Amino acid sequence: MFDALTDKFNNVFRSLSGKGKISEENIREAMREVRVAMLEADVNLTVVNDFVDQVVQKAIGQEVINSLQPAQLMVKIVNDELVNLMGPVDTQIYTVTPGPTVIMMCGLQGSGKTTTCGKLAIYLKAKGHNPMLAAVDLQRPAAVHQLRTLGEQTETPVYADDSKVAEHGNVAKGAAVAVARAALNEARKQGRDILILDTAGRLAIDEELMQELKDINDAVKPHQIFLVLDAMTGQDAVNSAKAFNEKLELDGLILTKFDSDTRGGALLSAKMVTGKPVKFLGIGEKLDRLEEFRPEGVASRILGMGDIVGLVEEAHKKFDMEQQEKLAAKMEKGEFTLEDFITQMSQIKKLGPMGKILGMIPGMSEIAKNVNMGGTDVEKHMGRMQAMYDSMSTVERKKPDSIDAPRRRRIARGAGVDANEVSQFIKQFEMSRSMMRAVGGMNVMSRMKMMKGLMSGNLGSIAQPGQNLLRTKRSGWQAPKDRNKKNKR
């Protein structure tokens, strides 16, 4: 999502690192490039000017000019300012006692508000809460039906009153307020600790919409008001947020569709323009794709440094940790099967869109770009590998070395791929198996060196001459077909 911006930042830092000495003029010239890059990313003009001024002042004040590593110091200053621009953020939703805590969700039509209500319900349930959804959008066609469907999918009760639903412009005055009040009473009866109100939206902000939201606000007095914004609309989203905040006292923003080809302008502008923090990001269509917003992680990704902390947190939430422990034990013994390979691939898919995952691994976005493979390409490739695995017999899965030319052709037909792809799939597995065996045979120091290479994004250092980090122990093991060839000689 930040590819263009990341490229521009990296080019600026490369130009600084290529200079033996650096001057104030070099810094100002570099920041002019950054300014253009941020404007192209649809960042608000005032935000861009303030950001560039802050970086220049700090760069000169911290004597970057006299530093032995000016480019690295500039990266740190820019990173700190990006974090300041977007944060600080407290993503915790504070609840009241006695409940229920009322959360009012607002937003324009098409922003993903109703879907986000379902995502928020899943998020809250994972935190140990018992939410209820309320269908207060009485004007949009099928809005109540959509929320009921989300309630079934998330196993969350939904309060709705079909008798008050009408076409746009024909909803009785005060109907939305009545539904909101009735939903609050029902949530109390059922002992629900959080009530999420899905309110009506419009194609644009108008007086009728804002009056309805203000009436609901006065009637049920929500404890949190979140505005859902479509990140793809860029500065339009930020302008909408500003207008909503002038009419209602917002507590935070939720940006949706962040897995799309958005330039990031809304995210970088929102906090400064509205004074309200972005609390969550909607990444992907699946209902578990709502993430707490971490300015540090996003700043790091914009600068091409990945977000290992965010990746680890995501893995802990979505990986089967018992399965991971079993795999770790097998690795210690130098065992890694084709089934393990596919299982790991399935685990990785749980983390979200591959474009996002690649961006979180230091250096991986650059590597993917060099081999001309983006997140969508990786996802398609993984899907084809799964199809090839599904086309194999039990014996072939246990003994991939037994897959000869006729078997490859049969597997290819079953998976709808070319026979050469089956060969490539087996080779990829064999490479992974070699790496797992190597890691299993490493001592602690070698593993630490390998992790240092991965964390820095310098993946080439893992197998550089003289380091031999991936060289396996000389165990004498060979694949059966290779051993047979040797015996024939």
C-alpha cells in the first residue's frame, strides 16, 4: 500500500549515503524530494509542509552534517517524525460498569461501515467481551439483512426492528432513535457488555444525516463514537472526518480497504487534520481482518524496514501454536515433510494478504520487486501449490522423491497446471527441507547470525561465502534416487 512512497524515501536515503560529506543544502534538497513524494501520495499539503520543516530542523539541530553516517541518522529522524505524525494511539476500548458500553459507528455509504461492525464484534469477542449489534441504518436497502448475516457469521446477536425500515427519505422521524433505545434495553436484558450501533450513512454529508446522528447521540449517549473511512478516497476521507468531527465529538477513526492500492495519504493526514487518532485498520475482506493501528509499525514499513513486531503479534494470534511446537521439534531432528511444507503455507495465509506480509518482513518487499513478484502473484502461486499437493496420492506426499515424469504429468492434469510447475514445486520443497535440516543442525550462535541477517533484511548474508550458515552437517544422507545412482557407479 505504500510502495510508491517507500521507493521515493529509499531513493532519498541512497542519495545521502552516496555522499562522503553532507551539507545543509543536501538535506534541504533531499527533503524537497520527500515533499513531492508525500504530495503524490495524496497527503494533505499543510501536513506535508509541517512534516518537512520538522525533519529539516531536527536534522540540522542533531548535526547530521557532521555525522559519520548521515543517511542512517536521517532515517531515524524521518521515522520518529512519521510516528509523531500518526500517533500516539491508544487502541484500547474502555468499558463502563454497569454495562453495556455503547459504541456508535458512523460513516458515509460505501465506506465499509456495516462490515466493520462485524469485524469489531469479532475483535471484541477475542478480548473476552459479549457484544450485541444493532441495525440503526433504516434507509439503505438490505442494511438490516446484511447486519443479520454478519451476526450469524460472527455468532453475535443482532437487534433489529423491520417495522421501522423504509426507503430513503420515507423513514419516520425519530425511528432510528427509537431503535437505538430499544437495542440498548435489549442489550441490558441479555447481559451484553457492549452494544455496537450501525447507523445510517449517505453518499455525502448532509444536514438530515447529521441531525439523525446527533439525535441518537443525545438519546443513548454512546461512550465511544468511531468514524469509518474508505482509505482509497484519500483526502476526501480526511475532509469527511473533519466535517463529522465538527458535528460530533469523535473518539477515533477506522480506515478500511487498506489492502487495496491506496497511496496512504489519508492515514498520514488524518491525525493532524482532525485531531483524532486512527485506532483500527481494515485490511482484507475477511471478518478477522481488523487490526489495531500501530504508528511505529507503519512508519517502519513506509521506510522499507518491515514490521517484525507486528508480524510476530499477528502470528501469535492466528497460528496454531501447538502445531508450531511440533514442527520445531521435528526441525530439531532434521525432519521436514511435504505435509509440513503445505501446513506452514496454510498458517502463513492466516496472517492476511501476502502484500501486507511481504511489507512486514525487512527487505522482503525489495526482493519481491527485484524478482517481479508482488503479493497477488505470491498468493496465486501458493494456490497452485495447494492444488498440486491435493492432486498427489498419499504415497507421493510421503515420498516426493518417488514422483517421476508420468506421475508429474498426472498431478499436473489434476491441478490444472503445467508439468514443469510440478517439478518446480518439488524443488521448492526440497530447498525448504534442506534449510530446515540446516537450521535443525545449527548451534545457537549460527541461529543468531541467521536471525540477524533476516531481521536486517540482508538475506544474502545467510549464504555468503565464508559464513556457511545454511550448510548442513555431513550426515551422509542422500535422497534414495541419488544414492542408487551412486551405487550403480
